[in-house]
Amino acid sequence: MALQKVIVVGAGPSGLLLALLLSKQGIHVQVLEAAETLDAQPRATHYAPPAVYELGRAGVLDEIRAAGFTPDVVCWRKLDGTLLGALDGSVFPPEYRCQVACLPLDRLGKILERHLEKQPTAEILYGHRVVKLEQDHKKATVFVEGKDREATVFSAHFIVGCDGANSRIRRSLFGDWEFPGKTWDQQIVATNVYYDFKKFGWHDANFIVDPEHWFMAARISNDGMWRVTYGETAGLTKEQYIERQPAKYKAMLPGHPEPSEYRLTNLSPYKIHQRLAEKLRVGRFLLAADAAHLCNPFGGMGLTGGIVDVGGLYDCLMGIAKGSADLDILDLYDSVRREKYSKIVNPISSENFRRLWDQNPDTAAENDPFLLMCQKAAKDKTYSLELQMGVNALQYDFTQHYSKATTDSALGKDKAVNLQKNEGDMIST
């Protein structure tokens, strides 16, 4: 079929990335966003190797590297700072461009928006809220409300829901409450703070193992801002979490600081989920990233998995556009991405989370299989690189199913990234 137009619902980074990839290949793309502007919340920040690969294909990686940074070490500690295990990013050879990148998601969104605005076949329409879906054998259609509240109709060969955890596309396809999975009992509070962790010898990313004061502290900017996400008592109001924050910081952060010793810029309590949509394809409607699946944030599996969704879906749609694949490749996208979530993202992200609070920190270094792997990696650089590249198992090369051969160079493949499944140890962060 001649694929001429795709609609992407949601102007988050995943939606903008898909639109950018497609528009660079001459596909007309409209991005429909319910909000009036990009989301200004920094949210997630770390992009693992398979996500970095997709950002490289879109031509934005150098700008991300220039605006952000490459974290030095990811480590696990006891509350007193004792090191339990670590993974050193310096083991990546200089010629590799796929090591972890760090940039707050709101800044990534602005980079992608700026690049997309330069594409003659792309447009972003803010203030466009989807209220109804329709489709037939030729096209998919959404009815959209704008500022004047009158419905406008938009149609395309395919419509992709990249509209987040509360996706209107997913809810319209399956129902408001049909998002199979679980909500964790644990309450977390995400904060952004300026505090000098480095003077205590802490690395760029630190996970603290403790049954009461478990948390993550990770540098997220070049000017000294850190993300501190910690566990709290469930069932309180936001005002109560705000009131309790100084005592939590004093109990758990290195140096036991008073409020005068740090600058808090953001505090957001929220519940976390492990959920996977029933299908990622319903006819000409498709789902990707948070609209398709959710997981807890400890380790970046959700963000990286969502970006890898986008890269795979891009390859599927381009196969259709070039006549190298038929519509059945979208069923393969559905089955592969759901399997990757079920077999990799869900179990590993759940393990990452439980590691922090569901074990004795005094015996974790001797009993936790993953921490034992980190200790081995500290002594063996080759093993460390293999361990950190194991996350590439999230990828899948859909181009192998093209009926007509398409070279790696034509698709912008990076030889530093292995698209085949890594059968060895898999990174757990």
C-alpha cells in the first residue's frame, strides 16, 4: 500500500520521536496534543543503550550529549553509603556511541520539537484533544476537540497512540479501566533538589537498599540538580508528604542535611504500576510507550522500552511504505513488543524495585545475584561491558521480515549496537 500519512496522538518524547523519524522519510505526520504546550515536568532522565541508538537514528543524539551528560557509575549502597555493587560506564570503548545518556525528558522534548518543526511533512497541533475514534479498511479517524469545543475530524492510514499512561486512544479501544497489570502498594515521592552528593563520594546514580529509607539519588543536570525518589507511608495527602520531606531527607541523605543546606525545586508523590495493554494493534490504531505499558521508574526500563517501541514501529511502518512489508508486520510488532515487556521489562523492573526494600542490606552483597554480578563486573571489564549491553535484548530487528532486502546503511544501523538477542547476562538497571 502507499503509506502517505500517519497521525501521532501525544507530543511527549516518544510521539515526537516517531513523528521525526517518519517525517524524515517523507511521510506526512500530524501530531495531535491535548495540552497547549509541551510538558514542562523533567520526569525521567536516563536513556539506556537501545534508546540511545534510536535517538541516534533520529539525528538528535549529538545535541542530547551536548546538553546533557554521560553518567559515570551506577551503584547500589546501604543507607550509610557502604557500596554493595556498581557498574562503571567508562568500560565502553571510545568508538561506542551507545553508552547511557542523561537529559531530563522535558529538555529532550524541546530538542525533538525543534527538529520536527524543520520537517516540511510534519506539523504539531496543540490544544487538540481526541474524543472519539473510527476506522475502516482504508483509514483510521479521530474526532478532536479544540479550544472552540467543536469536533474536527482527522484521518490517516494509521493512528498511533503515544499519549501516555492515561492514553485516550487505549481507553477508547479497550475501555477506561482495561489496562491489565498491578499497582504497587508502595508509595513513592519524586523530588528534584540541588545538593552536593559528590562531596560524600557518591556517584552519578545511586540506589539505596534499606527496608525503611530506600531511595534513588541520581544527578540529572550539569548544574548540580539531582533526582531523589524515595519510599514513603502510603495514603497521605500531598501536603502531608511536603511536611514530612525535611525529616526524610535528614534521615536518609548523606550528611543528614537541614533544609538550609539544599534547594528543593519539585516534589511529586505518586503511585507506580506494572501494566500492559491487551493489544498494541487494533486495525489501523497502534499503541507505543506509556500508552502501551507501564513499569516502575527504578532503572529506566519504561523510558527505554518505550523509545525502543517507537524505533520498531518506525521500521514496520517504513517497511509498509516502501512495499517491503505488508500489514501483517504490525501484528508482529504487537506480539514482539508485548513479549519484550512480559519477559524483560516487567520482571527486571520489578526486581530492580524489590531490591531496594525487600531484602536485608547487611546480607545483600552476599545474597543478591545481581549484586554478585556487579562485583564480578568490577574485576572484569569485558564482562562489565557485556552486562551493560545486555539491555539490548529489548531490541528486535523488524527489517529481517522485509520481503525485499534493505541494507543496514539505508536504515542508519550503528555497528556498535547488536540488534540480535543477547543470550548472556542482562543488565538489571
